[in-house]
Amino acid sequence: MGTKGNLLSGPCLVYVDEGSGLVDVGYTKGGVKIDVTPKVKTFTVDQEGDSPAVRYISGVECKVMFSLAEYTLPNLKRAFLNAVPLQDDTTPANKKLDIRPLAGKAITGKKWVIKEIDPSTQAATTDKSKWVTIPNGAPSDSTVSISLTTEALALIPVTLECLPDEANKQVQIFFGDETVVDANESGF
């Protein structure tokens, strides 16, 4: 029989590394969805008809989706691939966010970490086996739609593309403790 401590449900906290460590992005609405889609090339040969003769892994597409419930300029910046944050030179408290074409700009990402909320403490779990880390997540090129209505919160949808982490064997997403070292990739 399984262990109840292995059940995962409920809200979580989303963090992003803004350069000086992990920052909680605030309230979310609707949970976090993680899509991992292996990409496979299938080849056929005349002698096998339409049956696959061989299949190869050609990559993986990883996306993480959630909606930010706090309508702030930093959260808007996190959602848009082509956002340019600006701060007034004479009055630094005055800020705005431009959306520009930015044609030809290289897409780079940031580290994101998703942590379950521990029901006993109502804080982020310290059990690293329940953490999900995106070492290099960038806003996707999908449409960002924000509805401003009287009936609901104005949610900021974020879709992160998990880009390969060149410093870590091209990892795009991982589940568990990032400090694990397994040089031989022996597994469990």
C-alpha cells in the first residue's frame, strides 16, 4: 500500500530567480499545469509497410502554465516575451512596461521553482523531492489574454517554455532535489 505523504494536491507557490535569488511571484489562480511532450521521429521502410521500422527521440517540449492573480508590472513583465520595463529617470517610483516587437532579440530564460504548500505549516514545503524546477524558463510566444471585467479577477496567464540548460546537460525541467549528484546516471 502507498504512503499518504506521497500524495500531492492543493496549491503551490511559484518562485522566479530575478538575479538575486528566488522571489515569490505572489498569488496564483487555477493551479499550475506542467506539460512534457517527448518528440519522436518515426521512420518506415518498404519491407515493413506502414509499420514503424525504427523510432528515435528527437527532443522534448516542456511548458509550464499558471495564472498570476496579482496585477503588478513585474508580473506583467513575467508573462510577456517582448516586455521592456522602464523606470522614470527623475522619479524612480514612476514605472511602465512597454510591449515592443524586439525583432531579432535572443530569447533567454530564468530559473523558476514550484513548491507545494505544506498543509501543516501553510508555507512552502522544505521537502525538495516535491519541488519542480525549470532552470531556464522563458515566456512563450503564445498570446497573453487578460480580461478586465466586473465578474472576475484580472488574471495574468503565464506560459513558460522550458529551454535547455546548457550548463546542466541540456535539462529542461526536473522534479526533486537539484543538489543531487549522480555522475554515472545510475538512477533508482
